[in-house]
Amino acid sequence: MLEITKINRSFGARQVLTDVSFDVPGGRITGFVGRNGAGKTTTMRIVLGVLTADSGEVRLNGALLTPADRRRFGYMPEERGLYPKMPVAEQLVYLARLHGLSQRAARHNTTDLLAKLELSDRAGDKVETLSLGNQQRAQIAAALVHDPQALILDEPFSGLDPLAVDVVLSVLRERAAAGVPVLFSSHQLDIVEQLCDDLVIIADGTIRAAGPRDELRDRYAGTTYQATFGTDAGWLRDQPGITVTDFDGPNVIFDAGSPEAAQSVLAAAVARGPVLSFSPRRPRLAEIFKEVIQ
Amino acid sequence: MTTTPAATSSLTAPAATPGLSFGQAVRLIAEREIVTRLRSRAFQVSTGIMLLAALAGVIAGGALGGRASTTTVAMVGDVAAVQQASGLAVRHVDSLAEATTLVRAGTVDAAVVADRSSPAGIRIIADESSPDALVAALSVKPDVSLLDPPRIPSGLRYAAAFGFALIFLMSSATFGGTIAQSVVEEKQTRIVEILISAISTRTLLTGKILGNSLLAFAQVVVTGAFAVIGLSVTGESATLSLLGAPIAWFVIFFVIGFVLLASMFAAAASLVSRQEDIQATVTPVTMLVMIPYFLVIFFHDNSLVLTIMSYVPFSAAVGMPLRIFLAEASWWEPLLSLLILIAGTIGVIIVAAKIYGNALLRTGAKISVREALRSSGVD
């Protein structure tokens, strides 16, 4: 588990991170969401030691991170890049060795990874001669080639073609399944919602919400319910204290104001006829996001 | 999207991965710099040109310097002075008219006849210009005793000054430019962020400087070897013995002076994010390389300027070996100058490492040195 505790950082007079704290549990995928400039990249750079924090600490499995720990992290920066004139395989071996692997282990991992990413036949080619899609795969390989203990990926899906998205998804899941903490940032909320187990929402340099995805959805469900009746639900609009937000024949979404009021609605509905479904409405990530960043 | 254990384990390296020491990381980086450079066509061509130039320079110098000139002279009758003079090819002729014809035809350089009306007792007849060498050979000269004879002929003095300065200029400009480009390449392609997530900026900077310095050093040594081979092939071993100590000092000063310049090139280049902007920050450093070059060419016989130059870190690599070659430096002077150079280099490395470390992640417009020294602000 990666623990980030009370990180502060300012650039000159501008405070960009204020008491940022959250956990990235091993074996789970954590999505890091926020607008551009909210502090995602700065936070990730601090976790990786590329930037230093003004205060606060980062721990891995309870111990403060050392440069040796960080060397075993896998990082995919938002700004992609490899040496354009260096052959793919040679470059991956070089990066793996900089991360502390022996020559043999570096070669072994490079060969495996290239095969997995279907790049084996381009191993000896310069990066600049690869197609954009293959360059993206090489970039993913660069983050994974040293068999990282933790993965930090900044916007790993931006600019990826659909095939590469699948590759990244499978790789992230595989890494998480192996017990590695995986943190990735994104502004594509639908992908985050679909993929991640845990969520961290940041705005203006402060953490607005953090925790397991489903827990967060429950927490922000409020007193909104959705129901499907056997007959037209139009009568609900005349109930005192009930706000109908969406209505289409037998389907209705409404804010009851309190759980008790919701129970009264249910009782009234059952008295009128069949009730096919009745449940609290879990908000989508985009809705939670809109709510918490205000 | 399968999550099979087999796929996972296939990526797993041996559990106990040996750590990477500072030295090992520096070596890896230096190695990459060297291999990349050796593969580059531009480097191969420029090295070839430098070697050929060194060889050609030595051979041409030997051919020009070693040409022994003989003057052919037509002599009417017997002239004692001509018979005693050396370096003359004498041709006996019977009459003044015959001698004049030979001079006009260019068969001989001049004619010498006895002439009682001349104070020297002889007259020289030449075609268009006065044959100075012959006049000198036939003149009676008083003996001169020099209290402080110069050991080095002025032509050689100039050649040595020019040679040291040229090698320093070529290597510094070539490899300084290479370091600058390689720093900007890493910044422009953004791979630098991956690199410094694995190693410190200090390690990266050290590796880059070491790799390029080793290459520059190797190039100078090979060029020097070519010059030495050239000198011994053309039989200029006397020159060689004069140059031995200065060349050794030059190498020592060059190595340290190059590290100094390399650090400055790296720091200057880290201030920009695109190859197109590189000239703006690298030019001032290039000027620091050019200054010793021009000072040497213009002031190679001005001992005050040379003395000052031999202590200024940027020009010591050229100035001090030259003064040693000219036997103008006391034994302690190169040592003092070396100390100043080392201290200056350490100081520059500290400042350069700070600029480099702070500027690496800042992309976009050019950053000022003051900004880079103040903070590593990244947006």
C-alpha cells in the first residue's frame, strides 16, 4: 500500500497542493481524477520523487520511500517520450538497467514485453520509425520493463488508439492482480468509472473525495430514488415534499427529501398497484465529480 | 483482457534485484552517450577530418621548414669569398658576358665577379631582385653573443600556439555542442522525466559530462598520436622533444578545462526546451571557448596577455601549455594554474548542477539563469 500523507507544495507564491492525503492500496486500481491544473501531475511527480514536497510524506508498506524504492516504480509521464534515434529493444534494456535490473534480467523482460505487446519484429528499429500506435506501445513497455513494485500512470489513456487502450487496461489489471498498487490519473471519467476500484478526486490542490468507488457512490446517493411502477407514475408529482427530476410513463426519478418520505412513497405506490422496481439512485462518477469539486 | 498468472509471472524479474550505485548509473549513462555518438555519422566524419588535418599539418610543416635552399652562382675567375661560402652551387664561366647571359636565362640565380671599385672587392649581378641569401652569405658579419637566446623559432612558436588553440577550440565546440544537443533532446522528447524518476539529475549530468569528456579526450589523444607519428615520420624529432612536456600539460589542462566547459554547456542547454532555441543560451558559452582561441592568435608573442590567459580557467588549457613550451613559466606556475582551474571547475559544476536540476522539468519558453537557480517550479 502506498500512503500519501499531508503533502503540501507551492510554486513561488502559488500553493498548488494543500494537505493532500490518500492511499493507493495494493492489488487495486486507483483512479485519480481532477480538472487540468488541479494538481494531479504535481502529486504524481512528488510520489515519484521527480519533484520534492514542501512538507508531507509518502510511505510504501509503512516505510518512508527511499530512492531505491522509487527506482522500482513504473512511471508513465503525461508528456510521452523516448529517445527517437535509439532502437526500441536497446532503449528498453537501457531503461530497465537504469531502474536497477541486471543486464540479463533487463534483456529477458524486454523480450517478453515486446512479444506481449506484439512489437517483437520492430525490436531493432529506431523509435522514430514506428507508427504512432506502436510508439505508444513502446512507451507502455518503458513503464513496465523493470517489473515495477508500484505503477504511477499520468493520463495513460489520452491519445491512445482503441487497441492500445485495451493493452493498457489488461496490463493494469494484471499488475493489480499481482498485488501492485496502481495509480492512474485521467480526465475521462467514463473510463475511470469503468476501470477503477478506488477513486481520488482532487480540485484546486485539495482532495475532495477518496475511497472505494461503490462506497463513494452510496455516500453521494443522497435521497434520490428511481422507481418503475406498473402504471403511469404521474401522481407522484402531486405528492407534497417530493421533487420529480425525471419522468417517463411508469419510470420516475425523484428526490424524496428523507428516507422516511421515500418509504411513504413506496407504501403509496404499492397501494396504487404493482411496483416493479424501487431503489436509491447511485450517482454516476460525473455527477459526484461535479458535486464535490464545487 | 485476460489476467492469467502465467502472463504475470512471465514479466517478473528475479526477486532480489541488485541496487544501482551512483557509479554504475553514471557508467550506464556515459556508455549510452558514447555509443550514440560513435554511431552518429556526423561524429565519424568530423573525427576523420580532424585526423587528416593533424597529419597534413605536420607533413606540410615539415616539408616547408625542412627545405634546404641552394643558390647557384656563376663565377668569373676565382673569387675567394665565394669559395669560402657554404650553400652555393658554383659554376665557372670565362667572361662577364657569359655570366650575364646565364643570369638572364635563369640558369643561375646570380653571377659574382671581382670588382676592385667595390668596397667588398666583388660585385653581384642578378636579374630582377637583389639575392639576399647570397649577399648575406658573402658578407662579413660581426659575431653576436646573445645573453638570452630564444629556443623557439618564431614560426614554430606560432604553429604551437595555433595548434593548441585549434585543438581546444575544435574539441570544446564540437563536444560542447553535442552535450548541449543531447540535453535538449532529452528535454524536448520528455524522456527526461522517466530518466529522473529512476536516477537523480546529478547522476544524469555526471554521466553525460563523463561520456562526452571521455570521447573528447580520446579524440584529442588520437589526434595527438597522429601528430607525433607525423613528426617522427618527417624526421622532426627535435620539435617532438620540445613539445613533449607541453603536450602532457595540455592533456591535463584539457581534461579538466573540458569538464568545466561541458558543465556550462549542459546547464545552458537545460534552460531551453527545443533544439531551435539552443543557440540563444549556448552562444555565450561558445564565446568563452572562442576567446582563448583569438587571444592566442593575436597575442601569441605578448607575454603579459599569455601570462594572464594561463591563469584564467577558460583559457588556461591553451595559455599554460604554450608558456611551458616557450619556457616562460616557472615550475610552480602550471601547478598554481591547475589548482585555480580545478577550484573554478568545482564551483561551476555546483552551480551548473543546480541550474540543470531545476530547469529540466520546465518546458516552454526559455528560462533565465536567475529563475533556474531560484526554484524548480513546474506547472
